[in-house]
Amino acid sequence: LLLTKEGKLESQWEKDNWITAEGKDVIVIGGGDTGTDCIGTSMRHRCKSVTNFELMPQPPMERATDNPWPQWPRVFGIDYGHAEVRAVYGDDPRVYSVMTKELIGDDEGNVKALVTQDVEMTGQGPKAIEGSEREWPADLVILSMGFLHPEDYVTKELGLDLDQRNNIQAVYGDFRTNVEGVFAGGDCRRGQSLVVWAINEGRGAAAACDEYLEQKRIDDSAFTQGHGAFANLSSLSPSI
């Protein structure tokens, strides 16, 4: 961010090929902190419009009965990105209870629109509502979708222990898993979170790996010295 000016990189990397939202109809699929950042950045690029799709229904203004303290309050809020869009365009950019059904491209392979369908939440998850399709103009589509837990094929193949949320089990600060030589940090350990936590845990996991490898080198060196060609000479007969 320190190298940006009006949302554009000042470095010479791909100077003519950077992705810009300037003058475009932007659609951000997904919410949360990342969705808000995508909205805010699009505004700084001077986009033509920005719309934010959310799969879940609009949260209530106050805590629901099934969301008591000390749980995280699942209530409607306005973050900086939403406030900026409201100030410039007069409307909140978020559209709730909607899922993307189709992306439409032009003859040159560029996206020009997408089709959505309204959904309702059921015990089995979101259910599409027939006949609710809508087409939205879109020159730039940004995916800001989270996840529930790491891909299970990785954890299963490595035989890693998981916590109650199916994230990889490892203690913060130590980062070692139940498998020798395998460490976990960031979202795969703590669940989806902020990038600053990913940076923090990435550095911590790297330091833990370095400490592990350094100790392994010391242990291997001691083993080699203890089992070298002259390691057992003291047990031989003095007459030799």
C-alpha cells in the first residue's frame, strides 16, 4: 500500500497490465473484511459502480435470540467500504440472499455481465428460488469468498489431527502438528482470519521450522559422531 498512488502501483511491474476498476461496473462476490477492502479499492480506482453479493440473508439490527453474548454479534453493520459507496452513490452496495448462476462474456472473452438467482436458507443449506434470475452488468468480477476449513485431502493424506472446526491441530507459538516435521500456521490452523494474523503465524511457523531443523542437524551430527569409525575404540582391548 505504501507503493500505491490512487490505487495504482508505482512500480514498473507489469505497468501496462495491472488490473484496474476505473470506469468499470464492479461486482464483488462475498463479504467480510476482504469484501469490504475490494469495495474500497474499487472506489479508489474510480469505478463506475460497485455491487456486493452476499449469499446469506441480511443480518438483524440487533442480536437474535440464538446469538447471545459472548458470541460474536451477527448484526447488520456498515464498514468503511460500504460507507464510501453510500456517500458517493447514495445506496448500500450489498445485495443479500443471492448466488451467482452464470457469467456472460463478450466475443473477446471478457466478462460483460453475470446472472444471479435469489436463494432461501433451509436446513440443507441455500436453495435457489425458481424464476428469480437477474442479469447484472459487470466489467470486473472479484471473488471474495471464504472457506470453512482446509481441504480434507491434504489433512487425510498426511494423517493430521484436526480441531472441532476441522482446522489443523497445532498450538500457537509452537505450530507443530501430530506428524513429525509437519507444521501448520495461518488460516489452516486458526480458521479464516485477517491477513495480519496470516503474516504473524507464517513468521512464527517459519521460526519453528528453523528451530526444528537446527535441532535435527545437531542431533544428526551427534549421532554421526557417536557412531563413527573410532567411536568404540575405548571398548577395545589395550593390547590392540
